[in-house]
Amino acid sequence: EMEFTKLIAKVIGLVIFIGAFALKVPQIYNIISSKSVAGIVPISFYGEVLIYITSICYNILNNNPFSSYGEAVAIIIQNIILVILLWIYYKPR
């Protein structure tokens, strides 16, 4: 019974981790295909990067298992890509 519960928990964690990689892909795709970041507020990207860096550092410093914060790593990678795209395509008014 206990082994089955652990297996289910690991499967759910893996699904969440994989799903996190797809979270920002549509936004990344739309920016690249349109070559525009019109309507996007830069501070929201910067804030998200700061939040996820803080979360990842907290988990690493507390020696938490990667499975407990792995989705944050996947999301921050995508957020950094979005920030780079913002720097490339942003046109100040």
C-alpha cells in the first residue's frame, strides 16, 4: 500500500514537472512568430524571474528534493527565454 502511494506521488510530481515545461511555450512561440512583445509589461517578467530564483534558492539551501521544486526550474528557464526575447523585440514608446 505504502509503495503504491509513493509511486503515485512520484508520477504526479513527474507530470507536474513535464507540464511546467509547456507552460510558457505558447507565449514564447507567439513572440518569436510575431517578432513583437507589444502588450507585455516588462516588470511582470522581471518579477517572475525574481520570485522563482528566490524559491529555487530557498529549496536548494534547505536541501529539499529536486522533485519538490523542479517545476520552478523549468518555469524559470522559460522566463529567462521570455526576458531575452523581451530585450530583443521591445521597442520603447
